[in-house]
Amino acid sequence: MSVNEEQFTKVLSVLSESVRYRILSLIASKGELTAKDILSEFDFTQPTLSHHMACLTEAGLVNVERRGRFAYYSINKDTIDIVSSGIDSLKSGSKKFIKEKSVSDGESKELKKGKKKKKKDKNKKKKKD
């Protein structure tokens, strides 16, 4: 599975929680919000919001910018583009999304380097035995 496939499926799993999708939609409609702004729109506690925001941030859907005591949340448009491309590839029935994104993605190149390094480390261990 390519890096973008993994990110795509992770994002979809995060968005499968309807509250998270609603939070993301609210942020998208306003451009930028604080936790207090978001919390005022929902009927749950601050720790629950923190959990949902952590999920959205870890999936790369939301950017966080700290200014003084406050954290400002905004949409990460790059991740939204990846999700859109993935959905579009399903509509067209092509694997173009996966091939193009995984080849051009710098992160996937780094992962490949990491895999090669792990293989070399395993080979060294075998030689020692």
C-alpha cells in the first residue's frame, strides 16, 4: 500500500465519525476557529473536543497554529486534495491517483529509503550469525 493510500484510508476512517465531519465542515465554513468557537457549536465537553481535534490533526485534516494562549484550527487543503483525488479515481475507475501520488510524494521516497535501510540492517545481522 502506498503512502497516499494509507493516508487516504486513515482520513476516511477519521471522517467516518459524523461529529468529526461536522467539526471539519464548521472549520471550513469559517476559515479558522479556536477550540472555544468550535465547542460553542456542539453539546459535548472540552476533553471530548480535544480527542476529536487530535484525531483530525493526526490525520492531517486540520492545521493548528498557536498564538499566545489559543490554538487556531484551519483546514489542511493538501489533505483534502488527496481525498478528492482518491474519490475521483474511484469514479473514473483508474489507479492513476495511487501511481501519480506515490511516485511524486517525497514522503513515500523517504519511506522507501527506510525500508532499504531495514533490509541492510537485517542482512548485517544474518552475516554476524
